[in-house]
Amino acid sequence: MAIQALIFDVFGTLLDWHGGIAREAVRILAPLRSDLDGAAFARAWRDRYQPGMEPIRQGARPYTDLDTLHGESLEGVLAGLNLADAVPEAARRELVLAWHRLDAWPEVPDALGRLRDKYLLAPCSNAHVRLAIAHSRRNRLPWDAVLGAEFAQDYKPKPAVYLRAVEALRLQPGEVMMVAAHSSDLAAAAACGLATAHIARPNESGPGTGETGPRVPVDHAASDLADLARQLGC
């Protein structure tokens, strides 16, 4: 069955969330904490990412968008730095919006442009639609559609997130390839019948912190998105 569409994880796979959040945290919080370790702040916030979504996956909480979840988890990060009472509400909002101002890995915009000549492209991310639009406009991400968590009203790795994306594209699972830097994401997509491609992001959360290769069987393993485009003949 020929692949007709590629759907993408975004945070880490296409965008450098760690560098972006570290940069913005230092900028926004410098007046309150001049010695802030932006990299540690970014990792501490990201550590609360999956736990924040879990009640929704378990059905214990209705679908809630990622800006709201990031705002809730930010409180714990600030408390850990003894900043809970020191950060104004406007600065809290700016920190949440930092997730809208992430930069793509250098090869991503051009590689997506090449892939779009041959395939339908869409994010299949935990980001909501407005967040995906912000990423696209900032980084020239040439999406044909915006799919993922808000569309499915659930969070990865729940099967509905992948299968609703396939359904929206009017394709069969075997005609869609999930592209991600996280083996757990690819394993969940493969269990739904999708083809899979792993992108190595060895420095996702800082030097030496990401996956250098897939930890599960995949259809393609690439060093970056440009490498995947070459493998797919683009």
C-alpha cells in the first residue's frame, strides 16, 4: 500500500522546544531571578507534560487544551524555584505563550517543502489548532491540514489521535506514515496500522538527552528530516 500522507509529532521532532523554552524563561524571569538556569527550567516544565495529560487520557477529566495544561504545570515549576508569589500574571501568560514561539530545527522547513511535493502533510501533535498555526507561521511549516489532539479531543498515544487523523485524510492507516523522534509515539501509531519513520534528535532536551535511533521496529530511520526526505525520494 503506497504512502500518501505524512503526519508529524511536533515538539522535539520538528521544533526545538528545549532551546526555545530555556531562552524565553531566561528573558521573562531575568528581573526576578538573574541566575536562572533556563535549560533546567525547560526540563522541569517538560517533566510535568505527560502527567498533566494523563487524567484526560484516563477519562477522569474532559479534554483540556495544552495552553491550559501548561499554565497549570507552570505553577509547580515556579513553586520549586520559590517564585510562586513573585511572578506577575502577565509574565505567567508570556511563559505559556513561549510554547507558541518555538523554532524549528534548521533543516525542517526546507525538508517539509520537498516532502509536500509528493505527500499530504499534517501535524499529529498534542498541540491545539491555534498553537499549531503559531508554529506554522513562525517556521514556514507547509501544512495541508492541522490534525492531532484537539481534533481527536484526546492526547497521544491514545489510538483515536492517530486514527482520526487517518480518517480526516480519507485514507487507510497503511497509507499514512507517522514521523516522530519518540519511539513510544511510533509504537502507538504502528499498533493502529500506520507506517512509521523515526527522526533522530539526540539533543532534544539538551546535549545527549534524545533518541539517537529507534527503540522499536520502524519503516524508516533517519538522521534528520532532510535524510528522511532523501529516503522517500524527495
